[in-house]
Amino acid sequence: MPFTPPKEPAPVLHGHRAAILRFDAQGSPLYESDGLLVVETAGAGGRCARIVDVGSHQAVLARHPGLAVTHWPGKLIAPGFIDLHLHYPQTDIIGAPADGLLPWLETYTFPAESRFADAGHAAEVAGFFLNELTRHGVTTALVFASSHPESVQALFNAAWLRGLRLITGKVLQDRHCPDGVRDDTEQGLVDSEELIDEWHLRERLGYAITPRFAPTSSDAQLRGAGELAAFYPDTWIQSHVAENLDETRWVRELFPEARSYLDVYARAGLLRPRAVYAHCIHLDDADRALMRECGSAAAVSPTSNLFLGSGFFDFEAAARTGMAWGLASDVGGGTSFSPFHTMLAAYYVGREGQTKPGLSLRPSALWWHHTGAAAAALGLEGVVGNLQPGCEADFIVLDPQATPLLARRTALAANLEELLFAMIVLGDDRLVVRSHIAARPAD
């Protein structure tokens, strides 16, 4: 008898009733105090889920008679957060003291990352790391692994088992780093291509070509990374740029022919859409314009920059030049997995760290840059980072009364901006009742 493939299970609709926060295409908030989010789940194992309808409870329910609904009284449903830059091999060195970025790398980072040649250690940390992300409401992340292919395998495997949308890659670093984390120029590129072939675009996973930063890659390795990016144009690129003044001076010495630190990457073919560069503090307007023209984006990491004394991201200059940016924790230089801590630190930087201090970033804008704008930085607008029809069903359920002080303050909120700001200032992981990954509870 001819083989008959098993039938895919019929799609299932389910509703979630609560207050709902989403955004329009320009990032303006849309809010329903009594909303209904309708999710369609399909595919074997229910691993594919998309939003099919959203709006006021009364109007949406009328379009779906008989819909099964989970009610979340007193709760707020929002898009899952997107973390644009963090290092899973640095999970165990959060809060390690150092005099600045370069001493921190030598004293803590490289020794910690050397352990990720051990597949068992990599798998244990990967599981803990992803649990921390979802516990804090992060449902998509762009992540550095270590220079060891084993570290990438472990993280991809853990993310695939959870159904997460996650992008990661093997760190490329063939110089100016110690034995145990330094890779071979050619072998590092070969390993990267093999990992692309195995994991890139497997369900919700993606590969990022990952030079650590210009000082730790030779010209040959940077050029090879650019050639790899050109051959695989739908991959991502991630690295660091202009984080620290000492690092920036070092790059000037190593690459005297380049106009700027960013120009080092441009010359190697590493500026394009889907390229995300962490920090971008010590840039000029020509660099910012170049990022805009190339479609690249900045991952702004305020807790890390404050902790390591690196400097302040210039939000005013980014707006003036049209440079795209989104928010990131930068764990372990960053001090928390919490998007609320990241947004609050970004607010502080806006108030104090600009050329003209006193900028007040609107609470809804901070939220947008940790969701929809971050999705756009990844080339995933309309896919994640929002709760509009057609988006993947990654969403979080928040409790504005999670702590006594939060409950007292949110009860007095006069409008949406006050409500969001109270959660940013007073919130942490206790706010997150549940993270849903492709509509499934992460726990």
C-alpha cells in the first residue's frame, strides 16, 4: 500500500482575556483595558502559533462565538520582550567587579568562557540561562555563545526543545585572547559554516556570524566573516563596537587605515540588514548615518555600560541621524536579566547622560524599544515583538499588583504612561506571571 502521511492536527483557536498592550507600526501604544487575544495553534505538537485577532473583549468575542477563553482578571498581556544582546557563557560572572571592560574580560570573561569546551557544562548553563530569560519575560534573544562549537550546539538544542525564537553563533576570535578561548582563523570559519548548515532557520532558530570585537579578530578572520555573511545573506551578524574609550583607542592602533572603529566592520563587509552592534557609545554622526544607510542597528545595554563605566548611549544623536536601536541586558556585563531594570537604566541615561541632559524617554517608547523596535532591528518586524494579527504568539502575562508597593502605585496611575512607568521603576521578575512561547506556557 502507498504510504499515507499522517494528517496535521486541525488548527485550534484559544482566547486570552485581560488588559492588553500592543503597538501600531510606528510604535505608538494601543491599549485595551478589557481585551481579548485570539491565538491559533497548529502543527505537530502545537509548535506553531499565531495571533489571529485582538481588540476589545466584546468586539473580538462576537467574531468568535463559542471560543474557549482563559481569563486573567487584573492582569496585563503584553508582547514578550526581545533582548538584543547578551552572553550566555557569562551567566556565572554577573556582578564580578573590575576596573573596566578590558580588565573585566581578562580577569573574568575569558576564564569563564574557557569552560564551554565541555559540552556538559555548556548544556547545564544553557538550560539555566534560558529559564532565566523566560522567567523574566524575554521570549526572543540574540545571544553570544563562546568560541567553542559545543557551546552553540548546547544553546541551540536547549532553545529548540523549548520552542524559543533564538539567534546565536560561535564567537570568532583568533588573536589577543588566551589559550582556551582563541580559535584558529580558518577553522573558526569552517565551524561557523557547519553550524549554519545544521541550525540556521531550523524552526524558530537563527545563526549569527559572531566576531567578538575587532581587536580579537585578525584582518583575515574579519574578511572571512564578511564573505560568510555575503554567502548566507539571511543570517544575522553580531559584534561589539565603540563600547569603551580604551578599546576604541586600541582599535585605532590596530586598524590605522580605518576611518573609525565602525569602519573596520564596514571594510570587512559586516554592515548590512540583520547586523546588530552592541553599545555604539563612542560613535560620531558619520558612523550613525552609515548604520542607518546599511540597515544595521545598535543594541543599547545601559546596565552594562553603567556597571563597567563605559559611557552613555546618545539617544538624541540616534534620533537625529535615524540610527535604529533596541534594548539589551548584556548579561554578564549587564547586571540583570530583567527588562524592567534595563528600561529603567535607559531612562536614567536619557536623563543624565546626554549632551543636553534632561531627555525623558516616554515609558511606552522604552517598552517599544524592548519589543517591536528590537524586532525591527533583527528584521523580524511583524513576526515577534508585537501582538498584532499575524505575529507569532509570544506573549507575557503581567501582574501590576505583584508587590504591595507596585499595587499601591499602579492603582493611582492616571493613564497608560503612568501605569507602564510604575512597572518599569518598581518591577522585576515578580511582575511576570507567565511567559508564553508560541502560545504555550514556558513553565
